[in-house]
Amino acid sequence: MDCREILEGLSEYIDEELADRTCREIESHLKHCYNCRVVVNTLRRTVTLYHEAPQHEVPGDVRMRLHKVIRLREESD
Amino acid sequence: MKHTVPTDNELIEEIKGGRAEALEALVSRYENKVYSLAYRMMGSREDAEDVLQDTFLNVVRSLDGFRSQASFSTWLYRVATNAALTRLRKKNKREKGEGEFIEEVYSVRDAAHSQSKLVDWSDGPAEKLLNEEAQKIMDEAVNELPEIYRVVFVLRDVEGLPASEVAEVLDLSIPAVKSRLHRARLYLRKRLSDYFTGGIS
């Protein structure tokens, strides 16, 4: 496998969704290809950063308006 | 007396029976999830609030059509993503054209082939990688994704839904979900790499 083929499968590789044989091919490429290793590491880190970033929670005033709108809608039915 | 937390479907039955408190409880259970999805999709607090209200008003309007054998949360994600996409289509888009986007995504191929060494920033400390400025860049980068890629990325990697559920929410095949997700991730990786390494990604 060359770098281009490796790059196509990297999301499935980091999500552990690839067949064992394909994983082994990717890993053998990664052993001797520094740049592809960097792409794997930084791709994986990108995904975990988005996952770890604080979620945007509903601000209190937004929540109050939401519940008010729903109550009004219920009452008008 | 036993106090158990009612399931979504039990709350829905109570709502259909006219108990307003059950609706309040269902909305409270999911409002943060919907808001966070809406915020990531829209990129601003005002637009996220509009999507949040649209979503729950649509839920109230169409709850009678909800079949209890389906998963409420999958159905809710569908209503919420539709509300977000409808609002986005009404707005002036900031997102990139798909051609330009694909070109940038695959610049990584040339980078991987290149003689010059890429910079590995992945083991940087979390407090540096998730500082306030970095989070702003992360938000901006998501908003640059064309919406068909953004919605897949947000559901899968931010909300954490499995690919099969993302496919169900968006009426897509699983391979289509995976291919969009991969491109979205490659683009975001590039944007974060440019930021963390000062342009040498």
C-alpha cells in the first residue's frame, strides 16, 4: 500500500473498523513512513480534541424562553 | 412506593395523554443535547436558540406520528438536524464550496508524500491544545465544512453516535457516512495542524 491508499483508510483504522489484514498492511507502512505516522497521530488527536472540548450547554435565559414558547404552544392547542 | 425514572416512551405516552409536566421533563432531558448539536451546526448562540425552539416545536407538533417502537433520540436527532439544515439554507453561507473543500482535504496526500517532515503536535498537553483560542479555531473550522460533511461530523464525533445511527438519522448509507466523516476529519486535522504548527502541517 502506498501513502494515498493508506490515507483513504485512516478514519476506519483509528475507529478500529478495518479487517485485521488491512490493519496489518497499514501498520507495516506506518513503521517506515514518518509522514503517514504524523497524519495518523494528528488525525486521532483531532477527533479526541473535539470529543473532549466542553459541550455548549443551554444558557439559562435560552432555556427559560424555550420552556415558555413550548407552554404557550401547548396552551394554544 | 418505587420511584423509577420514566423512559422516553413512558413520557411520550403521558404527553399524548395531556400531562404537561411530562413534556417539560422530556424537553429538559434532551435540551442540552439539541442545543450543543445546534450550536456546532450553526456557529452562534442566536441561531442555536432558533434551532432549539424549532426542534422542540416540531417535536410537539409531530409527536402523534412518532411510533414508540422507534428510538426517540434517533428521531429527535433527525428533527433537530432538519431544523438546523433548514435554517442554514435560509442564511448566507460561510461554508466552502465542495470543490475547494475536497481540494484542501486531499492536500494531505501531497503533504504525506513530500520530502519535508510534517510536524507532530499530537502529544501536546491538553491545556495547550484546548485553550480558549484553540477552541475558537475548532469552532470556526467546523463551520467551514460544507453542511453535508458538518452534519455527519457533528453527529458522529461530537455527539458520539455510532455510524449506523448517523446513517439512520440522515437517511444515508453507512459507507456514505464513513466517507463524509473521513473527509471532514482530514479537513479539520489540516486546520488544527496549521494552527498548532504555525502553518507547517
